[in-house]
Amino acid sequence: MPHYRRVGDVPRKRHTVHAAPNGDGRYLEELMGSEGFRGPSSLLYHRHSPSALLRIDEGPIERTCLVPNRPLRPHHLRTGALDNDTADDPVLGRVVVLGNDAVTISSVRAHESSPLYRNATGDELVYVHAGEARLESVFGALDVAPGDYVVIPAGTTHRWVLDGELTLLVLSARGHVGVPERHLNGAGQLLEGAPFSERDQRAPTETLAVDGEAVPVLVRTRDGLSVHVHATHPFDVVGWDGCLYPWAFSIHDFEPITGRVHQPPPVHQTFEGPNFVICSFVPRKVDYHPLAIPVPYNHHNVDSDEMLFYTGGNYEARKGSGIEQGSISLHPGGFTHGPQPGAVERSIGIEAFDELAVMVDTFRPLDLCDAGLECEDPGYAWTWARTAPATGVDTATG
Ligand SMILES: [Fe+2]
């Protein structure tokens, strides 16, 4: 969880008059709080009313596409082949590939800046696969680069400002995303043994204090997109303080935990959300027992579906499977998966892996989207058996 932060011009006491300079009226206070104001919150000071709307419209209609993973099978989706043919920005240009009632996972390849936007259904966790951009919000600006995770709290009005191609993996949660409890002490500080520290977390350092005209803001709710036309630009904040704000953390700052023998996936845990967790697999020295097998054993996480997004290096256990950078693999509950043939033998005696991957383990099954299935590698399910689908096998049960 991010810690207390104070940026810009805030009054000495909360809930008191905050006079603008030169007798130019007073600033307007907004409490932005989570979990019924018992969770993390911040106080923001606006030049103009954040509630003043000039118009309310329906937003663009988004297609619902999710279908169950039936008959149950592992999948390999080549997201590098995906494009949104109706929009080219990080908000409307998303292509949903997987999802359930806890999280929606989208792939984005964008070239244009986004409209102003806020997600009222939950936090968004955005992973930057390629490209650089600036996230502007009511809290200020954050520059992001490849390898950055960006946590955008629910209700944060923001926009992505692009200067070139940007490729993202976007997780839209139905709730809040934060640092795993297992990495925190009782005071909420990251433990000495955690794989990252507060110094690795970045957040806005100054406000934008925009004094602009009326602007439309896209608002996402459970039922789709609406458009609120604000009377004045929402980035008019002159100061804020609190524990709720967008922040970034680079996967390259994740310090891997290794051992003499294979370490279980939870040592790679980076974030947790409602009914899902995120793990980071980063370049690391690997297991140093003289007989260690560094790639994972066959495994079946019976309560989870496991999605991996391959973002750099060469993932050791998947070599020979056709997995490439930008690929997504889905290994669902009900299916035991393990290293591809030959990976165990190749890994014995290896001292380091160069892989870089983001894993999402969901505690409920993930559905698939037809857009994602369009970039599916149809041979992936058979790569462990090294064969084409069997014919002439009686599949009758009993
Ligand atoms: Fe796995």
C-alpha cells in the first residue's frame, strides 16, 4: 500500500478555508476515499467544483465477448498480432482477451493519446510492455517506460499522453489492487525481506493545476461507458495529500528471491487484487543445489487459472512451445502443466535465466474472448505430447 504523500498547496488543517492567493476566492476540497472512507484516501484541493457537469451522455458501446473455456484446454494467444480496428488509444483501443467477474485482461497497442477517463468499477493495473508515455491525472503526472506497472486507483480521472507506439497489458479489477499483505509489517511498511521497497515506488511529485475549459470525461461503470462533460478541466488540483494516488513500480526493480532448490511461485508475488494475484518472473541466478532442476516441476494450482504474459528474454520452461514476446499462455485449473519436453534436461547446471514475465493467477476460472482466440496458436495444447491432436481415440467417458 502506498504511504502518506503530500504534493502542492494544501492548508495547514484539513476541512478549513484554503484561500487562493491574491484574494482570488478559495479552493474546493474533495475527499477521495476507498472502502467506505475506511480504506486509503486523499484530500484534493480544486480551483473549481469537481461536481459541476454541463451534460451527461451515453458513451461508446463496448462489445461483450467472454465465453467459457470449454472444452477445457490450455491456450497460447499471440497478442502481438492483435489490433483494435475501431480505436487507437490506451482506453478505447483495448482488446479484451481474458476475464471473469474479478478482473478483465486486455491487450493494447496504441499510437494516440487517450480521452480523459476514470474507471468507477475498480483499480486498473497497467503493465507497460513497450513504449514510453505520460500518465496525467488529478494527482499530477507520472512518466512510464517499458517494465513499469502502474496502479491507477478507482475513480481517478486520468489520461494517457503518447508520443509514439505504446503496448500495454491492462488489468481492470472489480476492487482494489495493492501490495501483498505478506510483504508488509503491521505498520504497512514493506518488510526487509520483501522483493522491493518504498524507494522503488514512484508517484506524482507536482500537480498539473490546469485552468482549462469544459471537457468530456469517459466514466466506466459495471454496465459500460458514460460521458460526463465537466464545466472546467478536472486537472485543476493545486495540492493534495493522503495515501490514495496513482503510483508506478518497475518490474526491473523487483529483486528475485532464489534458493538452493526451486522456489514456489509466491516468492515472485508483486500485487494482489480481489480474487487474483500478480507475480513477476525476472532475470535471476537460479537454484544452486548441485542436482537442482531450475525449471518448475509439473504443477496444478487446483484453485486457480494461471495466465502468463511473456514480456522479455526467453522463458526457460516454455522453450520450443512457440511462445514469443507478447504471448499469453493460459493454464487453467483442471489441467496439470509443466516444462515443455527437453526443458528440464536443458536447465540442469544452468546458472541464470534471462526470462521476464508477468503472471496473473485468478481464483476463479478465466473466460476467453473471440478477439483473443483469433490470435491463438492452435497447436499449443499438444506441445507437451509433441504430436498433433489424436484421432481415433474413444473419448466416451465411463
Ligand atoms: Fe505454472
